[in-house]
Amino acid sequence: MEKNTKKITDKQLEALQEKLKMIDGMRLQVGTLENQKFMYLNQMALVQKELQDMQKELEDEYGKVTIDVATGAIKELEEDEKPDTKN
């Protein structure tokens, strides 16, 4: 290093390095969270597909009904509640 090279103080250098270290740590955490988000979104899509399959199986077995998910009670749909299938 040249004799006349200007430098920041050791305290300033330490503070600067600490801030950069904190930012690097936060970037790592954000990357980890993004990866977890990706995995959860994929899992959610799989569960939604399983739910659709189960709904189809229940409809095949019980017809177009409503099911109380708290009790499992089945209620027949009223004629005006049935979906329009004439389209």
C-alpha cells in the first residue's frame, strides 16, 4: 500500500464489514425461505389434487351432495342448488 493512501478508520471499516456480513446472512435466509416456499407450494398443489380426486370419488359414490366436513353428514342438494349441466 502506498504511504499516502487514505483509509477509513478501523472502527468505520469494522462497521462497514459488519453491515455487509449482515446483508449476506439475510440474503442466505431469504434464499432458504424462497426454497421452503417453493416446496410448500408444490406440496399444496399435490394435496389440492388429492382433494379433487377424493371429491370426485365421493361424488361418484354419493352423487351431487353437500358434506358437512365437521360431522360428515350428507345433505341432498335441492333442485335449485344443483349445478347447471345443460351448457
